[in-house]
Amino acid sequence: MTLNELRYLVALAHARHFGRAAEQCGVSQPTLSLAIKKLEKRLGALLFERTAADVKLTEVGRDVVAQAEKVLFEVQRLEEIAQAHRDPFMGPLRVGAIYTIGPYLFPRLVPKMREKAPLMPLILEEGYTAQLAESLKRGTLDVAVLSLPFEEPGIVTQPLYDEPFRVLLPADHPWLVHEAIPASWLAEASVLLLGPGNCFRDQVLEICPQCVRRSPLEEPFAGSSLETIRLMVASGLGITVLPASAADDASRLLPLLAVRPFAPPEPYRRVVLAWRVTYPRHRAVDLLREAIWEAGLPGVHRTGTLADGYLTSQGECWETTRSSTAE
């Protein structure tokens, strides 16, 4: 059997559609279909159940695909090891970030990386923490920018920066007479939240558990992105809590908005860089870290420099000199 056959097998297992799998692999559908049939004949087992509406793995097919993914991962490791010895700054670097970081970091990061490593283009991906963790483990991502808490076997993390939270208000809101907003006030306000499953939503609810009961949005219609929520605040629907990188330029971009910091102790999140323990291009990771620090995200503080705040997620493992609360 060939590596291409294994790639076709894994692609079909994920796509569950011959046409989409063939498109992902850059081959014709007949080519992919013939390769799968040859593989099944060679193994003496039916790997897929084929119907007019669906393609799904058989029991033996699931086991074969799991092993094929391991084989392809190890082949990729061979290529990465060789590349690291040739030039760690040549060839694409696959970088992921959670949805509440990517839209604000990536536009600033790309020019920095282009300047530092012009032969190392970035392949960028946004997703939820669990999705990015799975991509790291499968080897489809090299490195990811995530928010604590995060812990996965085989994945190492290193702190990048601490990011305080801000209160985003309509420009005519009565709270604007105050220079800073106590977190306790959120319990009596209409706070717009991201939908369930987003780690930033959980961090906001850690600050104010009552917010979920007073949100003007029904759960099925909760905000799908921070940008959507910013616009709803501008329309006067309510207020929200944002990370500093998404809030500190909001009033400049949209005059209908205003931003206020929290009164001390200021809640914040810790953002980390995550990659596989076995990933060999360490110098590329180091360069990425430097570029993120130089990207100039508004309001963030290089890890360890933020005072008078408390973590809204686990952070004691990085720093024991600062009081913090764990989720």
C-alpha cells in the first residue's frame, strides 16, 4: 500500500463523501474511489459502508483509519525533522488561535512574521480550544494561541501575555460618568454573551454568574462572535465584556461605543502558546513568540507585568507570587 492510499483513506473517513474527499486530496473522484477499492482488496476487509446518501466507516475501517493517521503523522515527523535541520524558517508554519484571539492577533502578526521570516508563510486557522487541541495532536497544526485553562498530554505550553477585560458600553450609557466599573455591577445589567462552548463566555460568567439569567439574548441566539456582539452593543441592546485587544480601539472604530476598565481587582485571562512536545522546529516557535510580543495588541501585558488583577482561569502553575482565583 502507498502513503497516498492512506491519505485518501483518512480524507474519506473525515469527509464521508467521495467527491469532497477527492477535492481535498487534489485528485479526481474515480482515482480516489479506485484507490480505496484497491486498499480494501489488499487488506481483505470492507472499510466503508456505501449508500446513496452517506459513506461511513465499518468497525474494522475505524481501526484501520486510526492506524493510518498514526502512520501519516510519523511520516510528517520525518519531514519536520529534516526541515528543522535544513532551515527551520523555510516552509509554512501552521498557526491556530481561538476565536476571541485570532481576528485581533492575526492582522498584526502576519506583517511581523513576513518581515522576520519571509520564507515561512503562515497557514492560519481559528477554532474552539478543543478543536485546536485535536489539530495539534493530529499534526495538522504546528502551534496554537490559547487561553488558560488548558492541559493536554503531549502538548507543552508557554505563557505569552496577560489580557485584562473591559466593559463595552453604548456611547450614551449612564455608567460613562464613572472612570472604572466594579464587576459587581454586571449582575444588574443586560450583558450580551457569546454562545455556549466558548471559553471566553465561561470566563465572563466566572466574573458574574448572574449574567446568564439577565442576558437579553435567548441561548439559541447568543452572540456568535465578539464582532457581532460589539455591533449589538452599538445598537443599544445591552453591554458586554471583551478582552482588551477587542475593546480598546472599539470607540475609535465605531463612535457609538465607549470602553471602561474594571475597577480593581481587574479580571484578566492568561494567553499561552501551545505546541507538541515532539515538534522539532523550536526556533520557528521562538520566532513566532517574539513576533506576537512585538505585534502590539492593545491593552495586553507581557506575562508577569500586570498588577492589581486576578485570573479568571487557572494560572497558579505559571506564577505563585500573585494572588489568583482558579476556575
